[in-house]
Amino acid sequence: MKKQWLSIVLVLCMVLCMAPATARAEESKTGTLKITVDISGVYEGDNVGDKTFSFEILRKYANYGHYKYVDITIKSGETEHTEYVPVEEGKYVVKQTGHATIDKYDWENASHQPGNTVESKELNVSAGKTERVTVHNFYEIAVTNEITELPIKINGYALNAKVGDIKASTEDQMRVTINKVTIKQRNASGGWDNLAPDATIQADIQYGVEILVNAKPGYTYASLTGDKVTVNGKEASEFENPSTQPGGDMRVFHEFEVLKVVKTVKSIEITTPPTKTEYKAGEKFDPTGMVVTVHYTDGTKAVLPETGYTIFYGDKLTQGQKDVTIQYNDGSGNSDIKVRQTITVGAYEGPHTHTYAGNRWYSDENSHWRQCTDKDCPDPCASATELASHTFVWKVDQAATMTQTGLKHEECTFCSYKRSENTEIPTLRDYAVTVTGGTATVAAGTTITRAMEGVEVTVTADAPETGKVFDKWVVKAGGVTLANETSATTTFTMPGNDVKIESTYKDVKIETTYKDAPPSHTHSYGVYVGMTYTAGNFIYQITSIDTATLGQSKVIGVVAAKKNKITKVTIPDRADCNGYGLNVTAVGDKAFAGCKVLKKLTIGNKVTVIGENAFKKCSKLKTVVIGKAVKTISSKAFIGDNKIKKITFKGKKLKTVKKNAFSKKAKKNIKSKKTKLKGNKKAIKLFKKKLKIK
């Protein structure tokens, strides 16, 4: 019975040894290290079999310490392999400790990416996240049969393990064989005693291993030195070449790490409070007199030294603070075993005055505020001022396209605090635009039948039949709001759905007013005031019917197909409709706005008025000829036309030029004579006066 109880106790010791010093991390607090190992320099035709590489994962506690060992095997015929290693939240370094020995090849080095030939860079693993490291192993063809390295791996060394179960291997080193392995125990006199195979490994005892190694026929080992001999990734304690012991060409001896029985911590408590528990804001917590006791799961307890715990929130105490946190120090810095010491913190007493330098803001998920920027401020929290809630707007980080989703986040307009980062923007799509009795175009003047959400769409009604005039637009589907539903040309913003619009017309009774006496009969041309028609590349609108055979019209636009192609415009003196004579006496508002390739413009000699925005943003316009009859150049008529080199005035009837008819840059060019003014001197003088150009 006593032997059975002893066995149970030994098993429990093994379990406790394998357990971490603190409570195990919750499953939700684990992440993953993705370790990829590959080889290069080995010819594809060489079948080198399975290749095993050994790694040690180091975790940062107070310093970096051992966390776990990992072996990764590249299968025969392959050149790389990846292992996903679950780890607790924390900071890690991955280090290759052993490499495969490949016959006929010499290993050069291992490059850790990110990192160097020794180890990876620090990898910060968060819960549910994966950090990646790739280790490239470089080989070159061996030029001799010399044995240049000897990596040995020991398996089975653990508490309560049988000596006979401890094995040694040469980690794919094909040039040697292991002849004998002897496990030894240090004796009282400092020497070493051989252990029997049925002996067991105990805690707090120094053990070692002696390994006799033979070189395979055809291989030499005379130049092999101890710094190239490793046991479990560490340089061997002793190396004899040649061996002084019979049975081996070489002798390797290595001292094992002394194993300890580690107790698992259950909790800590403050068994004696500190001498001082009352403070003023800005003071530092003083642990003098405080006794912290640790309780283990086996029912035992002990007093912790000051290095056995960490004090949080004790450096600069703040007014109203009720406690400080005492956390068990397991080396990781994030132990869940903690206790609170109650304190009282009153108002700061001293000469300090809060300062608020710069424009620095502090924030949490709900609010932002300013606080004292003096690094020696005794109570920064009490200095908080200008507290306000965030005001969020969406900001696009990566615009979506028709084939790829985008990304956006919310950002406070005041302090730039971000939330909802990496929110996906769906891929863009277009929607149908159906116009009955008209056409739809986009800004460039291109006729369309589909448009993406947010695009401004222009719709233009077809010319009415004889005896009718445009009435209004009717939205049949899509729920859009038109800029002006009673205008034959109007705009709307494309929604995220299909749109259907229809133009409607009404009958018109023409009451013709003649300047001279009406004819004895009614003309049969079928024209009327307000009627639009096309002549050549331009669209006109009838403005008056003066006699039975002659009236007036104004040019109101360019046919859609020509708007982005026309480079030269000449406004004619006359543009007839259905045989009815019509003098062109005006250029309508926005008639040629946005003709981006227009270079030369000539205004006809019947035109008296150039309308608002008539030639707005004709960005390549260089030459302008103003006709003999022009009296008025309206507001913003040539706004945005900053490359005009010459303006010629053919007549002297000019009376009105709005001061904003041209942009500031264009007027500056006129003043500096980069833009030349030619023709009638009276017209030029008035032109410069109205534009306030001296």
C-alpha cells in the first residue's frame, strides 16, 4: 500500500512540474505562432529523406526564459514545412537550436525572418491572433568528407523518468553513429557515478550524460572542436577528440539542467498591512511593513519576498484612489493572481500649478479631455478639463471599386480618436437609368444608361413635337429629387437603385407678335417661341418671331456627341429652322460650359448678349473674337478660362461687362499683357474699366 501511495505522489509531482507557476491562461487568451522552416542549396534530384529542425521558444517574463521546444520535420521530396504552435498571450522569441545534417552537404546558417541568424525579432502574440516567423536554412555541397559539426539530441530526461528510457540521437547527422550512452549522477565528492537502467530521475540532483560517438567509414573528424558539438542546442560540457574512453572515436559529456518540483500558486493575501495607508495625491505607495503570503495548491504557504510581487497604480497616487493592486510575480507580467491593499488618498498639498502645453488630448472610447502636461504633476487625473463626448465621422482608408471591397473607420473630428477600424466597404455596383423622352449624361457629356451611386446625372428632354412645349419631368421609379423638374435640362444624384424618368409635354397656343404689320396670311413653318432645334453642332431656342419669315434665337448648347471633341466654335449670324429665318442674337447661360478641348471661339456679328457661365471652364480656350453687336458679357461668362492668349473686339457697342465675368488669374494675365487685347480701342477701354484693370 505504501508503495502505491508513493507512486501516486510521484505522478502528482510530475504533473505539478509540468504545470506553469500560475493558473493556466484561459482558452480565449491564447494566440498562435506560425513557424515555417525551409531549405535551399540542395539539388532537386538529391533524395535526402526527412529533415528535422529543432526550435526553442523563449517567452519574456522579467527576462527571456524557456517556454517550450518544437521539432519541425520537412518530409522527403519537400523543401519547407509549417507548424502552428498555440501559446499564451505574451512576447516571444523563436530560436532554431538544431538543424538537419544532409549527406554530401554542409549547413551554412539559418536566417530568421523577421530577425537574424541567431533568433527572431520579438513577437507580440495577442489573443486570437497569429504571429509569423520563417527560418531559411542554407546548405552548400560538401567539398570534403570532414565532419564539421556534431549536434546531439537527448530525449526522455524528466522527473521520475527511467534512466533506460533516456535516448540520444545525432539529429540526422549521417556521418556518425552513437556507440554508447551512459547516464551519470554527481556524488558527494564531486565525481560522477554511473546509473543503472532502472534508476529514476529525481528533483534537485545533478545528472549528466556520456556519449561515445564513432565516425562512419570514409569520414574524418580530426578538425572537429568542442564549440561545434551541441547537446539539445547547447554547447556540450566536455568534448574529447580523440576519445580517452574505449568504444568510441569521440567522447561527449554534458551536464543536465537540475530539475525542480514546482508548486502551483493558488492565491496570495496580505497578512500584515503596510505601516502607512493614508496619503496625499502625488505621493508614492510605501510597502514598508506589508507582509504578502502565497498559498499553494498543496495546502502549504510561504511569505513572498519583495521581488515575489509587483505593485500596480502606486507610483503617483490620485485623490480619491481607494486601493493599489498587489500582483504575484510569475515573470510574465500579466498574472491573474492578485490582491488589493486599501488606502486613503486626500487632496494634493503643495505649490504645483497645472499647465496645458500644446494641443495634446487624452481620450477613451467615449470622451476626450485635456490634462496637465507637466511630467511631475502630482495628480494628472484631478487636472482633467474640457471634457467632451466624441463626434465621429466616417473616413475612407481604401476606396471600394467595382471588383474590390474598401476599408473605412470612424474618427473623432476633434481629437482624432478612432473606432470601427477596418470596416468593410462593399464593392461598388451601377444601376439602370431609364429616360423616356430624353437622354441621360454624366459630367463629361457621355450618354449613359447606367450609373454608380453618388454620381451626378444630367437629363435632357427631347425636342417637342410641333405645337407642343416641354412641361415637366415625372419620376416613375427610384425616388430621386430633381434639381428643377420644370427645366428641360436638369440633374439628380444617383441613388443605390434603378431610376426611371419621363419627360412630359403640353400643347401651346402661339400668339405671334410682329414688329411690323402681320401678313395677310399665316405662315406654315411650324415654329414657335420657346421651341428648341438643332442646326449643325449646336442647339438653339427660338426667342421671338418678328415677321412671317424672320425671327430671333439663341444658342443654348452643343450636341452631346460633340461636346468633348469640338475645338473650334463660330457662332453664326443666322441659324434657320424648318426654312424659317432666325438671327442668332444671344449665347445662352452655360451654353458651352465644360467644353474642355475648345481652343478658338468666334462670336457672330448678330449676338448682343453672352450669357452667364456661357463658356465656363473651357480650360484650353486660347483665342476669343467678340462680335460687332455684343453689348453685354454676363457674370462668370468666361470663369475658369485661364489660358486665353488673345481677345479681339470687332465692334464698339460693348456697354456691360460684369466684374466677375473672368477669373482673377485671367484678369492678372490681362494686366500683365500675357493676354493681348486687340481691335476696337473704345471697347477695350470699357472692357478694362469694368474689370477694374489699370
